[in-house]
Amino acid sequence: MIDTLSLLISHGVILLAAWRLLPRADLDRDPPAQEPHGDA
């Protein structure tokens, strides 16, 4: 019983985190590259 409960809770938290992160607009966008400074 405890094993099942702990698995359900941990997987539920993972699913909640994925559900909250996936609709973010900035997930697929990288910031523009900055110009190198100095003797790069």
C-alpha cells in the first residue's frame, strides 16, 4: 500500500510539473546570440 501511494504521489508531482512547463511560450526560444567581445 505504501509503495503504491509513494509511486502515485511522485509520478503525480512529475506530471504536474510537466503540465505546468509544457505550455510555456519561452520553452522553445533561445535568446539571440551576443556578439563576442575582445580577441575571440
